[in-house]
Amino acid sequence: MDSLVHIPDPVLVVCAHEDDIEIHAGGTIARLVQAGKQVSCVLATSGNRGTGDPAKTMEELAATREAEQREASAALGVEDLTFLRFDDGDLLYEGRRLREALIRCIRANRPRAIITHDPFPGNGSEDACSIYPDHVTVGYTAFQAAFVCAPGPLFHPEHLAEGLDPWKPEVLYCIMSSRPDFFVDIAPVWPQKWGAIRQHRSQGRHVLGMEQFFRNIARELGGRAGLELAEGFRVLLAT
């Protein structure tokens, strides 16, 4: 049976930076949208410090990254896209504000499933990007918001006055994990996934060799599940 049928909708995708969504879950999202499932995406930052060019301002870079993200989202068929606009690299120090923002997103969207970073990704020995502080912070905060805070009416009770009732998602699908145990076949939508990734031009995702680089990652994940190309997630169920 196609694993995609096990992902309940609506689906809320919560990631740290522009390109995290497309690289790690773009094929899955494209297939969810094609299947008629509701997908909303949230970016915690606008990648406003991710450059080696000192002539760039944070505002200029954020505007570029957000424009690229809109193009990437459109390539996947995603229409509901939110930027929280925390500063890149500072999420570890924005814990309470970030948590409230994610609780608000969960209560507003009422997702049954959340796709986010693995809050416990491993030691990073194979991919240090997985333990980058922004990634781990978003994963842990989304985990806490989904399973502990958003369901509890005494966490931000002011939300009730805004019509945002408590809500508890059923499951988290975690990207960038060293222990994926759920795989989605993305071979049918590879051109769409790559078309979304390559929109992130300011991060060099469009240059020669990038498509093969990301295809190799998908092929390795697919090999774990007997598929040609796959995306992998670690599943965390609500208790």
C-alpha cells in the first residue's frame, strides 16, 4: 500500500528556513496536494542572515528568500504560506515567542499531521545540518506546541477570545532524522520537487550538479524502502 494514504489531513508543515521544506519534504507535499489534501506551510525565519556577502542587508536578503519561497511553494501547489519572520540563527533565544506563534498556527489550522524537523535528530555525524540550532529548536518547539501546549486551554487562554480553540494533532512526521521509519515514494513527482528546489537561487540550489546531488539523497532513502526515490521521516505519535 502507498504510504501516502497513512498521512491524515489537514497537514501543517513547520520549518526553519527557506528551502528546508522543498529539500526534505517537497515530493511528499506535491503528492499530498495532488491527492487533494490540505497543506499549509510555515517558515519560522526568512533566512535573513544566510549569506557571505557583507554588502547585503538583512532586509534585502529576507525579501529575496521570501520571493523564492513563494515560487517554490507555487511549484508544489501550496497556496497557504506563512512567514513568522524571526531572525535567522536566533530561534534558540526566541523560545516563548516562537512557541506561542506555533501554538497559534496549530489552533488556527487544526492539522491532524505536522511535518517538521526532528527534535531529536541524532548526533549529526553524517549530516551536521540536522543538528543546526534553528532546525532542532523548531522541531522541539513544534513538538512541545503540538502535543503539550496547543491542546491545553490554559496555555495562552487569550487565544480563546480570538476563536482559536485548543487542538491536538495526531502525529508528527520528522525530517532530517538519523532514524527515518516512514518513507514516501517521490519518483512520480521528482521533476516537480526539483522544480521547487531550484527556485532557491540565492542559495545556489539551481547550479550545475545540484539536481544530481539531491537525487542521490532521494535514491539512498529510497533504497531503505525498496523504492527508486523517496523522502524519509521519523514518526512521532501523540500520546
